[in-house]
Amino acid sequence: MKKPDGKVVLLGDMNVGKTSLLHRYMERRFQETVSTVGGAFYLKQWGPYNISIWDTAGREQFHGLGSMYCRGAAAVILTYDVNSLQSLTELEERFLALTDSASADCIFAIVGNKVDLSEDCTSPPDENRPGASCGSKVRKQVRAEDAIALYKKILKYKMLDEKDVPAAEKMCFETSAKTGYKVDYLFETVFDMVVPIIVRQKAEGPSQTVDITDYKPAKRTKSGCCA
Ligand SMILES: Nc1nc2c(ncn2[C@@H]2O[C@H](COP(=O)(O)OP(=O)(O)OP(=O)(O)O)[C@@H](O)[C@H]2O)c(=O)[nH]1
Ligand SMILES: [Mg+2]
């Protein structure tokens, strides 16, 4: 297997569509998924580099694995469902801390998926009927500004200056894995931004951290212990 030069990780609550986004991009189709167990990755050749893209499980029971997947990551794609405000809140409350193990110059993208299901409404929401329809679709629950506000909170958390990182408007995306809307744009924007990080990581020599793509299961001996 080719060795990855850099790593991109998808994080976010269960059911937001991480696996579907990755399928749509890599396999060019939308297919039924099963909730991810642990994690899985694809390798994408981008120019001279091989980028591993890690799909992680959003289910609470796998939460402990998240920081291992993020280790040394050049980019983290924080994914939510535009129809669930809770899924955006979870990014800040549950997933952001997992990125502490990512590369110091890791870039962050915030992605609102499932835009095919809802619409931005110009009329103000009815407080008594928050889920009421807007035209032929339901009203979108998360506004683009909410994602931008989260991006700015991430910069604060990471103690980064807005001047030194890509603008919030550039790093907040809305996608549909179902229709393919903006999916290529998302991944390819991220890959372009990851290249300079890979170049720097390579110039600095091999990482001190373990990449689990290198992991080979230990052989079991007769006694049942590991060799
Ligand atoms: N309408 C619509 N449904 C979507 C979209 N993306 C994913 N889904 C559906 O949402 C459900 C969850 O999608 P997954 O891709 O499995 O979600 P996940 O984030 O990988 O979930 P975990 O693996 O449990 O963390 C599936 O039924 C998908 O078919 C989308 O863009 N639009
Ligand atoms: Mg999944």
C-alpha cells in the first residue's frame, strides 16, 4: 500500500453524513450507509502526494478514538447537519478538543451537510413552529452565520489570529452528499490547502507520532499472548 504523505480527518456527530460525503467524493455516488464503527480511510492522490482521508464514527461509544485519528492531521473537516442545531453545538462541545493532537498548523473546515432537505427562508421563523416549512421544504435550522461564529471560536480556542489563517467565509461550506452539491469543491479546496502543510511536515522529517495506517496486528502465539 502507498504510504500517505498527509492526513485529513472527518469529525462530527453520528448521522450528519460524513461517510456519505466521502463516498460521494471518492466513488461518485450516494448510497445507503451503515453507521461507522471505529474509523476507515481512503487514499487520494493529489498532485505528487497521497492524502489519507479518515472517516470516523460519530457515535458516542467511539468518542475516545477521535483524538487518535486526529494525530498529526493536516486538516480536520468538522461536519454537521444543517437541519440540526444540536449537531453544530456538538462540534464545539464534543469534537473540538479531539483536534488537540492534530498538526500545529492544521486547517479547519466546517461543513453543513444535507442542504438538499431544507431551504434558507427570508421570512423570520415562527417561534411557536420552529420546524415549519418554507416553500416546499423545511426551514434550515443552522444559518451560515452560526457556522462562521463557530469557526471564529475555534480560532480563539487554538489561539490563532484571524490574519494568519484562511477567512471564515472560505472555510465554511454547505454541501449535499445526496445531490453532490459542493462536495468536490469542499475536498479539493481542503487538499489544495493541505499541500503546504505536507511540504513542511516532510521537510521536518519523519513524525514522532505513530500513524495507525502503519499498524500491523501482533501475531498471536500458542499461549494466546502477543509476539
Ligand atoms: N437527504 C440527505 N441525506 C443524507 C445526506 N448525507 C447523508 N444522508 C443520510 O443520512 C444518514 C447518515 O449518513 P452517514 O453518512 O452514514 O452519516 P455519518 O456521519 O457517517 O454517521 P456515523 O457513521 O454514525 O458517524 C444516511 O441515511 C444517509 O443516507 C445528504 O446530503 N442528504
Ligand atoms: Mg459514518
